[in-house]
Amino acid sequence: MDLQLSDRVVLVVGGTGFIGSAVVDTLRAEGATVVSAARGDAADVVLDASDDASIARALERVRSEHGRLDAVVVTAAPAAQTLDQSRLSDPVQVAEAVEGKAMAFLRVANAVIPGMREAGFGRVVGVSGQNALLTGNITGSVRNAALLIAAKNLADELAGTGVAVNVVNPGPVTESPSSEVSAGKPGESSPQQIADLVAFLVSPRSSLSGESIATGHKVRGAVFL
């Protein structure tokens, strides 16, 4: 399938990370013009998703160099392994985690949506996580659930505009995902599997909006309505 990305400009926030780098490589292989963004110097542009001014500078550079911005993928977030397991229900840690993931997504989305609305086309994709659906880790659950809720609200506000907002919702991410799925747990997926789904969601071929799509097996043994 031709994803029709050869004339599209895509910004990948968190583009030097474990998932983000796979997204960058996959979109480039599909012919898109991809700009990686991250806090460090390894990316094409510096972008701190906690800072509105940094986001604005990065977007201005992308538009000045490429003349347009068709899609944004936000993979940036502190790794789950950085969460203090002894503070999972600590309101301070929960608030910091929501800020670092859901609010980072929302800031970037809010910054790019006006231009996309004006153009009549745009794709915004966030990466959350299936532990939004599970108990046992308040910090991880709340930060991911907040991203899902923010994205669905944005998608509904943009219905009919040509701008779509979706979320990719992986379980544990590893280079070599197991085919086994334990009861009550999500299945594993690889960065490449996530990137393949992202590539479709940013494509003009996709008509999806307001969706949260699992990669790997969605939590086994549970129905989510």
C-alpha cells in the first residue's frame, strides 16, 4: 500500500528515543520528510515539550525550512523505568508524570492544530500505554489515561476539519516481543511494530480519528467498552 507520504512533512517529538527513532526511520523509508525533535543536540531541531517558547521556535524552524507541517507524532516522555516504585501513589510524582507525558502531548498538539485547521489537513499521533487500562501503578496509569482523554477531546473538537488525532497504545516495548500473552496483561510489541502503525495513522490513507489503538495484544481477559 502506498501511504502517500512522499510529499508530507512530519515532526517526531522524542525522535531520538527508543520508539521515536523507529518512527523516524520508518517514515523516512515511506518517503516522508521527517524532522526529529528532542531536548538534546542529536535531533534535527531542539524542542522541549515542557516549554511553549521552545515548541514555538521549533515549529517556526520546521515551517521556514519546509514550508508546511502535515503531521506530528509525540513519543516524548520519561521512561517508565524512571518512576520511583516507592512513590507510585505520591501525588507529587503523579503530577510530575502527567506533566511530562500528557501535558507535553497537549502543548505540542495545541501548537500545531491551528495551522493544520487552516490547511484543512493534519495528523496528530500520541504514544500512551496500556497500563492506562490497569490498576497497580497509579503514576503510570494516570499519566497515560490523561493523554488518552486529552487526545479524544481534541479529536472530537476537530471532527470534520480534516485534522485527525489518534493514540497508539502499546504494552511493554522490547526489541524482541514474546508471542505469549499472560492473563490480565497486555502483549509486548517492538518499536518497529509501533512505528508501522504510526506510519498508517499519519497517512492521508487513514480516516481514523479519536481512536486509541493497541499494539501487541490488548489486555488479555478484559473487555473495555
